[in-house]
Amino acid sequence: MDISISGILSSIEQLVKKDIYSREDLCFSLQETLFAMLVEVTERAMAHVGSNEVMIVGGVGCNVALRFILVTIDI
């Protein structure tokens, strides 16, 4: 399953240029949105293959917050 984040990144870049929101708030919102997307795709993939286990590795697996969200999902 694929994820495209180009539209979200373009939107964030435009908001940064408008200087309406703080960069910290935009980064946090982007992170939380991307986490939600990754968890949703992971849940769907797990359901599709009939698995209740997932291996989180690499750079993504280094993110403590994302790992916490993924270990708390109930499949």
C-alpha cells in the first residue's frame, strides 16, 4: 500500500510562507496527520493479510511516538 504526502507538504509550505501559524504548530500537526495516515494504512494492510503482528524497522521504527501509537492499535 502506498502513501503520497506531496499534497500535504505543499499545503504546509504555503502556510509557512503566509506566516499565520508557528512553525512548531505546523510541524506538530503535520507529524500527527502523517502518523494517522501511516497507522490507517498499517491497520488496513494487517486486516488485508489477516495478521495481528507488524514489524516496525528502519528510520520509521526509530520514531518513539509512532511506535507507541502502533503498539496501542487494536486489530
